[in-house]
Amino acid sequence: MMPTTMMPITSSPSLSQLHQSILSIAGDTIFDEGSPQQSAFHFMTQLDNQTTGNVPQRFSMVTAYFALTDTTSSTGGSLPSYLKESECNWPMVSCTNNLVTQLSMPRQQLNGTIPPEIANLKELQQLDLAGNNMAGPFPPHLYELTNIKTLSLENNQLTGTLTDGVGNWTTLEFLALGNNAIGGNIPSALVESDVSALRFLSLTRNQIDGQIPSTITLPNLYYLDLSFNQLTGPAPSNLTQSLLHLYLDHNNLEGVIPSWTVPSLESLFINNNNFSGGLPASFHLLYPQLINLYIQHNDGLTVTLNSSICDMDIFFAGNLVHLGADCTICTCVYLCGRCYNTTA
């Protein structure tokens, strides 16, 4: 954990004071040849115009710039001019009361990493680095961002696993980690009350395995996407009633489909698994708001879709607009859905 107890220097420090201040934040990393910390140290002590302000924040942000862009201070004249301005004036940064609250650099072809110094930004509420080329393990120092509300890192090349450190994100509302190579199990803390503010959770298209926690209790969660992973075992037996969109497709889930009490559910994707049996009794009463239902390519699912499912079609005063089912069980010939060949 990076030191965070040092008071900001708000008057113009001497060079020796600046050296000591940075050393107390970064330690010996400033002596690591070519490291982002060394580049930030070199920039702040030799090139920077900002000689006043919050030194810990300044160093953390300059280090983040060099780490994320995978550049060094030796590039000299090719550095962007805004780097010499207050970090609160950088185009990808927002501040409140001169404290960084937002860092947004999506789709910038970033090839670097997220440095530990990011954890010094204690007021950071939004971090958006989606759609870049960042690789390496999921950074554990992100768990120290206890005021984070939006964390968007999808469409990168992150590996490693998630831990119960996610329970520190008590203010988190939006978590998008899809399209990476993150493995391991889903931490139970991620679907429990510790992160009760969470509304949007996407872990799609990773390498997550193991079982889904049996109970998902997040009271504000409306979007849950666990599709295209390597999940096994049964589907969760209990889901939060706030859920609107559920994607469990393209995994290795098995067993019967639970009778979830989620009357507001609009999208249910459970296709391409190993579910068996049939749909719950009175399915059309359990999910009266359902718009999208995809159940195809579950070899053990043998029930024939009955007239109550067909009658949910929008053309017959219901809500169901899209239905995907195997040809062998799909009897709703007038639906605007799609009949799937089980051998396809």
C-alpha cells in the first residue's frame, strides 16, 4: 500500500523539500531505471511548471500518465503541453475542490499499466480506461479506491483474478470488466451487501470459472452479465428483485432452471448451457415484463414451450418480442423469434 498520510504541500517547496516529499510517497521506485515513478520524479523536479499545490496528488497523477501511456520523461518535447498545467486542467481529469474525482481515458490505445499510486487518489469516483491494450494482472491497488462509483476497464487484456477486496467498493455503482482474460471464481463479496450500491455488473467474455454464488442480494442491481465464461454448477437459486437484465449464456451451467422471484425481469439469456428439465411452472406469471428470452442449445432442456409462453408475444397483447429456442421444443410458430437447430 502506498503511503497516504503525508500532508499536501500548498506553498512553493524547495527542491530538497520536493525530493523528500516524492521520496516519502514512492520510496525507492524513483531509482528504478525507466519506471513511471522515476519519470514522474524527473518531470516534477526538472520540467514541471507546477511548484505549488498537492504534491502527493501531483506525483500520483504524473506517474499515472507515464504508466498508462507507457512513455518516459526522456521523450522531452513530445510530452503534451497540458502535463505542465495543474492536473485538474488536464483534458481527461475532473476535480472537486482541487481533488481528482475522475480520470477518463477510454479508447486511447494505451499500452501501459495502472500504477499503485492510483490508490493515493482517495476522492476518485470514476475511472474509465476501457477499450485500450492494457495487460497484466488485475491491479489489487484498485481495491483501495473506497469512494469509487464507476470502474470501467472492459475491452483490455487484463488477467489475474478478483478477490474479496471488492468488498471495499461500498460506493460502487457501475463495474464493467468484460472482454478481458480475468480468471478465478466470482468473489462472494461482489454479490453481497458490502457493495449494495452496485447497479451494473458485467464480467462477460473472461475466463471466470467455478460456481456462481447461490444468492445474489444486491438490492439495486438491475444488470448482471456473466455470459461467455467457464462457469459450472447450478444457476443461483436466489436473485435480487431489482434485476432487469440477466445474462448467463455460453457457460457450463447445469441443473434445473430456478423459479426466481424477479417480476421486473425483461431479458433472460440462459442459452448455450447444460440445463435440464423445463421452464418453471407458470413461467408467464413469474416474468410478466419479459421482452427477451433465449433458451436454445441446452441439450437437457426437453419441455415443449406451451401456449402460455406463446401468448406473451407482443402481437397478442403481451411483452415478449424476441424468443430463441431449439426447433424441437419451439411451438410458437407465429413468434418473431428464431428457431435454432440443435445440431448447429
